[in-house]
Amino acid sequence: MEIYKDLNSPAVQHFEKLLNSQLSKNKIEEGKIIEGKITKISEKFVFIFIPGLKSEPIIDVNELKTIGLKDKIKIGENIPVFLEKIEDKNGEVIVSAVKAQKIKGWYQLENAYENNVSINGKITSKCKGGVIVEHSETGSLMFCPGSQISDKPLKNIDHLIGVEQKFAIIKLDKVRGNACVSRRQIVSSNKREDKAKIVEKFKVGDVIKGAVVKGYSSFGCFFEVNNEIDVLVHLQEISYSRVNHPDEIFNIGERHDLKVISIDKEKLQIGCSIKQLSPDPFEHISNYEIGKEYIVQVDKVTEYGCFCSLEPGLSTLLHSSEMSWTKRNMVPKKIFKVGDKIKCIITEIDKEKRRIAISHKMTLENPYETLKKKHGVGSVVDGIVSSSNEYAIYVRLDKFDIDGFLHANDLSYLKNPDEELKKYRKGDKIKVKILEIKKEEQKIRVGLKQLEKDPFDWFKEKKVNDVVTVQVISSDNKGLIIKPENCDLEFLIKKSNIAVNSSDARPSRFVGGERIDAAISELNLEKRKASFSIKLLEELQNKEAVTKFSSPLSGKNLPFTSLSQKLGDKKNNDNDNDNDNE
């Protein structure tokens, strides 16, 4: 009991206050970085005092050396450590200086990344896909991809290893604890600042004297100006004459004057022109007239035409479609070559678009006009089959070197078009009739069946409801195939059009070769449509009977109600006659 009385003494209470005050200053929590003081150093370990802990944690000397704290290994020095465990299973405190440094380093990297601030580091070694970079302040290791080392390809980077330099943080993965940096961004940024200062010296309209040809590509030529900056002269700005490639005009190392025509301060690019230092030959366009013939020189031959010049610097395009009246899908290089001088007629002059259109075929005789004059629509001409496809053949018209279009449906009136089409081969000589000439569209339509009499002309003197005699060709469940007398066409009488009485509408009642009467139920000469009906014939006969034998006041019955009944009565009469004869 005396002991407890001593604990309540003023001296003990004062000590308790001092202890609690000290503990409140040092909040001891696992997973935090805290400061510790070195109290003892042995051969392998360093002992650290942390206020509030019941025992002194130890750290391996080599651990401190690996993170660059070799100079800190002194009694009385304070070092940051990461508190992993206040008490493990053995009752010891577990701390780590390495982890403390990594966490502090990560905080610094996060801050730099969020504020877009560069960091200092050293390339320590090469690895797959790039290099390892060590953060100068914390020793944290980061990855720099090979593409981010420099703004230009480098065959050797040995001169960069171990040299402290600036890096930009481009990616942070907090979960995995990975950081990705870029040296290229820093280099490019520095160069951009320097380049921006150079671009500011120029303005549109300036004339640059003695720029040096540095290189060229398919789209233009690059010049070096004052050993400071490269400028581009686009292919179209080299000369008013057509230029296929810059190497036709320039040699590397040559000097030329340039005119500044554009400045892009965002992309830091300067566009220049050489041709604008000379007079524009398009100003001479007033010397040329639409519809007149001129001699042009072929400067370049492409797949779609020829680039020609009316005079030096005044270029125009002769499209392949304007080379010939008759040749389709032609290859220009098979007709013209560079240096050729050919006749052309100017068809269009557009001063705003600086465009001139020319035609060579207009200097030649138009075979479509000649054909129309000599052989109009309805004329019969000789031809040779030049080609064919699945629905037509093309006939090269004799002496005109143009093709006429002959559709399969125009081969024969009666025969199957597809079968007829197969009969014709390239080189076959045939006579055709001109059906249509479209001079503007350069199209000719010809026919073969039009050389024969049209079997449909049989209907010219006929009309709907006319009764004609037809011959039954065949019958099936669909109806009757019939052929009118003195006509070469065959028609179908549908089953529904055989009789008024549905019970009599049987195709089997009729046999091939039988001659019967039928009425024309449909006739359209323009559309070449016609149809026949026995049913309509019955209806017409019934109507005629009503008119002939009945009176509106008599109330008498019709002599027959249907063709079927009439045929039945006729059969009964025949039987009676046979009995009398017997």
C-alpha cells in the first residue's frame, strides 16, 4: 500500500506528465516514417533510439550504405526509417531505412508529376526496351523506354550513362510502384524553345538569301538557313513549270534565294517559295482562247493522263478521256511520251482555280458524228464482235472504229437470249441495225433481231375481245400453251381462264394439236404484251345470247347458261340421232 501512495506523489505525477507530453509529440504508428537517432554502432548493425518504443530497433549497416547513407552512420545522427512492426513475435521492433527512402522518393515523384516539374536522375544501366534511371535525391529507380531517350535515333548511349540530367515523368503506377520517365521530352522542349526564338526572326514576305539545299523528298525540297533552321519549299512552289521531283532541279549543297510565304508558330515551321520570286506565267492566259487549237508539249505521263505545257511555266492536264473518241480505258504511255508535241484544243480556262483543260480528241474527226451523218437510226451496217459479257456483246462497226452495244434481248424475238448470247465469239462478222445514237454520251445501241420481221406485228390489226383460232401445243396443271394461227409466238392460257364454270376449267380436256377458239383478253403493243382467254369467249357468247334471245319484258330463260351446258346438249342430240339411225 505504501508503494501506491508513492505513485500519487507530486514527483511521480510530474514525471508522468513529462512522459505523456513526449509520447504525444512522437505518434508511434505502424506504416509510418519516423525519425530515429543512432545510439550505437557495431560491426554489422546500427542501433536506433525512437522515443516511445520500449526497445531500440536495429538496421543492417549494408542497408544504409546501399541507399547512400554511409556518411550518416555516426552516433547522434538522425535518420528516417519506416516502422513495419512495433513488436514482432520475438518482441522486437522492425524498421526499414530502404522503404522509408522509397516512400519519400515516391512522394517527391508524385509531386513532380502533378506539378509537371522535371526531376534529376542518372542512367545507371541498360535493360530490355530501355534504361534504368536513378532519382538523384532519393535513389528511386525508374524506367525510361528506348523511344524516350532522345528525339533522334542513337546507336550508342554509353556517353549518357552515369551523367546527371533532367527527366520528365510521363507515367506513375502507385499500385505497382512503377515510374516511367522521358529524356526526350526535356531535349525536345529545350530545342523547341531555341527554335521558337529563331522562328520569331522571320516574317511572311522576307527574302532569304543563299539558303543551302540540304535534302529532298517526293513532296518538296529542304533548305538550311544560316545553320540555324530547316525550311521547306513544297514541290508546287519550286517552279511554275511542272516538276516531277526536286532532284530534277536541285543538287545537295547548292544555294538559292527563297521567299517566306507561311509561318506556323505552333508547329514552328517556315514555308518558302522559289517560283514566287519570278513573274507568274499564268498572267499570259489572256493570250489563249477557249475553242482554239494549240501545240502543247508533254512534260509527264501518268496513269490517268499527260501533263503538258502551253509555254514554259503554263501547265495543263490532258486527261486520258480526252485523248481518243473510241479507245476506252486507254493507257496514256502507249500513245504519248515525254517531249511529244501534240495538237490540242482548250476546253476550259478557270482563272480563280488557275486551271486549264485541253482535249486532243477534239482535233480529230468525231466518228459518232460521222456515223450519224452517214448511217442514221434504222440503218444496217457491217460489224465484228469485239467483246462480250454475261448480258451483251459489243460490235465494232466497220470503218468507224467504234463499238455498238448489242443487248442479249435484241438478238432474237423467239429464241432464249442467254442461249443465243453463247453462240457469238470474238471476231464473228455480223450485220446489225442501228437502234440509237447518243453522240454526247458516245454510245451506240444496235440490234440483230430487228433485221427480221417482228412476230408481234401479227397483233397490229387486232384488239381486245377479238376471237381468234389457236392451236393447243401442250397442257399441264398451270394451263394451256397455245399458238395463234399464222403467228410464230406462243402464249399461256392460265387454268383460271379456261372456263366460266370452275368444274370445266381442266387443262386435261384439251389435247395437243387441237384447234379451238379463244378471245384476246389483254393487248399492249408498246410493252409487247398479249394474253388469251377461253373464259372470256364464253362470257362474250353468253352476253350475245342474252341480247339475241331475251327481252327485258319476257322473263324467258336463256337458251344456255354456260358453254359446258351447250356442249352437253349437243352431245345428247348426237346420241338421239345415232339411235334413230339404228
